[in-house]
Amino acid sequence: MTNIITYDDAAGTVTIQLSTPWGPFLATLAQSWGSILDKDWAVENGAWDGDCATWQNFYGVTSETSPLGKIVNGTGAYKLDSWTPGEEKVLVRNAEWWRTEPTAEGLPAQPAIDRVVLKGVSEWGTRFAMMQAGDADNVSVPRDSITQIDPMVGEWCEYNLETAGFDCEVLSEQPLRLFKGAPDVSRTDVFFTFDLNVEGGNPYVGSGQLDGNGIPPDFFNDIHIRKAFNYCFDFDAYINDALAGEAVQVSGPLIPGMIGYDVNGPMYNFDMDKCAEELQAAWDGQVWEKGFRLQVAYNTGNVTRQTIAQILQNNFASIDGKFRLEIIALPWPTYLAEFRNSRLPVAVSGWIEDLHDPHNWAQPFLIGTYAGRQNLPQEMWDMFNALVMEGVAETDNAKRAELYKNITQVDYDNAIAIRGAVVTTRSYWQRWMGGYYYNPIYGWDSRYYTLTKQ
């Protein structure tokens, strides 16, 4: 490490030599694990001093055992004034903060608010009363309580996917401003297993043959089956019934607002006629003649995933009763073990990003976590691997964007899963507050310095 990281105080630069080009490098550093601490201060307070002979003594520390777990020293716009765990955290403006130029037009260069108080208030009724009384500038609002607070909104700001900003409109003199429609950083998809593990028997595949009472282990190797499942999925019903109408159907494995994501990219639409056409073509007509029976699995208690399975079940049954999808809820440990062992024909599962970069979506979905559980054919995996590795090695964002648009097209052409929808966010603020903007890579503590208060 001492040889690959160098710095120049006079120039104000740090140079890190990577073993290979890595497109997500800046996105990786921008996450919490890239936070900067003063080394002398950290060592004085019991942290590792960089001695290669003692690293093992500091590996795998937890928040409870870390010598820095309850103290703070950083380079941020605010300093910790006080902290009562589980109740309150108070921040004060750092008068010696290093930034002299604003990060974007219209934002302040230095913090405009002297003191920030974060209160832990678990009960929604109390948070709502605080907003009503003007005792809180911003609160978290449960999705099932939005009808209670929406009448207090006088300014509505809708997220614009094209500009990655908000278009605001004042509709009344009510005291709140609502920012809505920005895409979240998690998603639920439907995964098909290409080569099912049936060793020792598999209860999820019926007879294990294409005889109308089951499916063979390689059932989803036929692209017509995979396309039929995509066409038979009612995305609008899913968004309206399971996601309260506030979500965006995605194109490909990436999520909106990301390098290479195309809002006009290819995506499957609900079309029962095309679903029937694909079923007629599948397995040289045998599927249409004989039907099939399989189980769709989700983890117990996840109502959203249950709804997805029910939509598929109902739509296939409406074509013909011989197309039978049986829904099974499995306890999480069982569900995860069966999914990892490639025993589930169809699994409804989700992903939340680790870092805000297209690689963190392309890799797990096409060659990593989910590709492994789906048992993608080697030829298909090799194709995706070449595309994903080319994307992650490119450091020019414009070139990366084109590479990921191509990845999205190939993903669509092969229909290896049903790509779902990204829930959109809501953020309620008093209208005397300004400076809010949405950047999914930022934690809340990174965002306070842009805020203003009249």
C-alpha cells in the first residue's frame, strides 16, 4: 500500500496506482468506506498504525470493539456536538471547512445552517405533529401515511429522469414542499433457473418432465419460455397494486439515473397475445400441447414478491388452465439455500446496490450472484462476462455509457429474467428550507451543507 498510494501536498493531489483500470473507482471512494480520517489522530486513539506486522490485530473489528466507534474526527462541513444514541445527534457548522467553491450552481460553498439536530422519533404520529407545528424541517413518512400528510403540501416537485432534477410547481399556500419520483437504489426481479438442480429429487418441478404435470430441468433454456414469462407479466398491475403506483419500470439490469441507463431503452410490455405466441413456439409446440406445472418461490412475509407471483399465476391460467404456476412461500433460510443451490425454477428476489455504479448492477445480474444461482449456460455467461469486463475497465464515462446500453440490449434479447421496477422516493420538507437535491450515492450527513433555511 505504501508504494501504490502517493501524495503531493503542494499540488493537493493523491495518486493511487491500480493493478487494472477500474471504472467505478470514484464511485467506490465516494461511499462511507472511502471516508478520510486524520492518521495521527486515529493512531493516537488506538487505531492501526499501518505496521504490516500487526494488521491482523485490527482486522474484522466491529462497531462495538472499534476504538473509533464512539468518537469522531473528519473533514466534513459539520462537526459532532453531542450524541445520545437512539435519541439525538447534534451537529454544528465547521467554520474551518476546506471548500471554497460550490459543488453545483445555486448551492452554497459553505454551510448556511449553523446547527443541525437529528432526532430519533419512531412514532409516526409524533413526527406528523412536529411537521404540523413547524417543529421539524423534514421527517420520514411511511408510504401508508402519505394521504395524511399530502394535504399539507403546497409545492409539488416531480423528478425528471432526463435532467436528473426536479420540476416544481406551487399549487397552494400549504406549508410543505414534496420532492417525489426519484428512483430508489433497490429492485425486485423474477429469475429463471436454466439448469435446475434435481439431485435427490426436486419438489418444485412436479414430475420433472414436459408432460403437463411438471417441467424438465432445462425448461428455461428455451428463449420462447423466457419471453412468454416476460410478456405475461402485467407491469402496470405490479406497480399499482404492490408499489402504490409510485415506481418506474426499468430497461435492463441497470437502474434509472445511472451511467449507461437509457430511459428509452428496450423493455417488455404486458401483452397476452405475444405471451400465447411464445408459448406456442416453445419446445417445438410441446408446451402449448401439454402445458406445464412448476412452483414460483418467494420468501415468507414479503407481500410485494407474493403479488408478483400471483400476477404471473393468474395471467398464465387465463390463457389456459394447463399452464400451472403454484406459489410457494419459504422461510428465508430455506428460500436462500434453495435459490443458491439452483433448485427453484422461478425465484422472486431483489438487490440493493453496494455502490452507485452500473457495474454493481451488471455484475451480479449477468455474471455474479444471480447468474450463478440461475445456472446460466457457459456460452451465455462467457458472452456477458466479456461485455461486463469491458464496461468496468473503461474509465471514460461517455464510452462506458455506450457499452452499458449495449449490455442492456443483449440482456433484453436473451430475456434471462423479468426486470422489475424501481420504487420512487418521497421527501417532505418545510417550504422555508432550500438546497435539497437528490443524489443516491450521498448519505444524509453529506447533504446538510447544501441546505438553507429562511
